[in-house]
Amino acid sequence: MLNIRRLTLLRELHHRGTLAAVARELHYSPSAVSHQLSQLEKEAGVPLLETVGRGVRLTDAAQRLVERTGEVLDILDSAESELAATRAGGSGAGGRGGGAVGTLRVTSFQSAMASILPTALSMVNRRHPQLNVEIYHREVGEAFDGVIAHSFDLMLGDEFPGQPEPVRPGLHREELFADPMLLVLPASGRWALPADDLGDLGGLGALADAPWMLEPASMPCGRWMRAVLREAGVEPRVTCETADPILRAHMARTGHGVTMIPALLAGPYLDDTQALSMPGSPHRRLFTAVREGYAAHPGVRAFRAALLAAARRESPDSGELDEL
């Protein structure tokens, strides 16, 4: 009988590429991972790994086994969802049978963690006290990989105009809402700008000489920011590059330049700044994704519902958070 935990390790190796990466993700030592895979090879009765340089590569038999492991894990997801619904009284996320139970591992990017996620978590804790929600900070690409690899159960993601995320087979994606992007400047001083000066996309040209705080160009948001500016005829002079939107807002607050921030972070994070609507009203799309077999899990349904409720409650202007 093949051991499902060892099969999962083989699948992790397929996704992550090295024994060291698997060990880091699962908090094992590389030698422990290697030992478990050796045991799996004995169970399988065929070679699963071959040495390539200083690393290893999956054999054809191992590749086929990884595919079958994915199918087995999908079936287990569906079975677990059905059992969870039974434990909750068959009433799903908000029923009378006591609510969702078990553990739900959730990943989120920073701006959601600093806005709607705490409110959603409080709602779930109150309505589903037997559901243990674990929160992990991961960027979108890593979160997708983690959900596919069964390291996490549900992810929050965001997507920017012209930067669509690749379609991942086997995942159930659910749209949350559209979050407008804001232009954030110092409240006063050289780089403060009246809102009337930004009537169209070309209005960004008034900030051609401004220092910009942008996300790294390697990230979807960073690529989108640069594309918007270049469409307006602005080649940004980047003086601060960080994926932390709160830090970028602070740099604008202290007079060091201009940035773009999601409206979801409006409020205390944008105090003492000038937050203006962007020309053309661009927005990012927020979504959740789970494995298809897990979409009906009462915990997933409860958390997705709480995120929507939290967005309506925490939005500084509910009219700006358009549901998709």
C-alpha cells in the first residue's frame, strides 16, 4: 500500500523542484524528506528519482504517480467537504447545525490582511467558533502554488488590468469585488496636486518630474503601474521600490513623492495625504481560490461570505467597492 503522506511529498517535489525547497515549505530536514521518498520508492517497487548533478529529477513512473496522487487528493478533498457538511448539520456555512468545524488554512496578500481580513476573521470566529482559521502571508503566485500543493486551503488574490493570472486547472475561483486604485500624493508641498488637474489619463503628465514609489517591476502591480504611467507619457523616476503599500503611503505622507494605493487601504493609512481618483478609474480585481473538491466545504463557504461582508463594512466608500 502506498503511503499518502509520502505521495504528497513526491508531489511537493514535483512542484518545488528540490528537496531543500520541500523541506523548507514543510518544516522538515532535507534528510527526512529524502528518507521518506526512499521509503516510497520501496513501496512502489520502481525507481522514482534519478540524480542529476547535485539534485534529483522525477522518473517517468514518478510523474505518472504524481498525476494519480493529484486525483486521490481531489477525491479526499471532496470526501472531507462532505464530512464537514455532515458535522455542521448538513447546513453549510450558516446553518443551524452548529456551523463549520475543523481547520481552514488561508493565505492573503498584505493589503487584504491590513483591511478586510481581520474583520472577516472576527465574523467567522463569532459565527463558527469550532472553525480554526490559520492565516499565512503569501504573495499571489506562491499562494496559488500552495493551494495546488495542499499546503493551504483557500487563498486571497488580486489581479491588475492587463496582468491576468494564468488559469490553473483544478481550482475554483470566486470573484470578490473590484477595488479602485488611488493616486496618493503629499497633502502639501511641491508634489501636492489639485484633483481638478487629473481630468484624463494625460493629467498624469503633470507628475512627470515627481519621484515615484512603486512596486517592483517583477510583480504584476509594479508592471501595471509602469504601464499606466508610460501610457500617459511619463517615464517614472523611481526613488522607492517596495511591495509594501503601507510603506509607500507613508513615504508620500512624509513628502517624499507620489504613489498608487488600493482604495481598500483608504482611511488611517492615507491620513495626511492627498488621495485622488485615478484617471480612467482603474481597479484591481480581488478573488478567492480553492481546490475544486474543497469549494463546498462549509468552512470555505463561511469564510468567503465573511470576506464579502467585511468588504462592505470596511470600505471607506461602499460605492467604490463594486461587486463583480
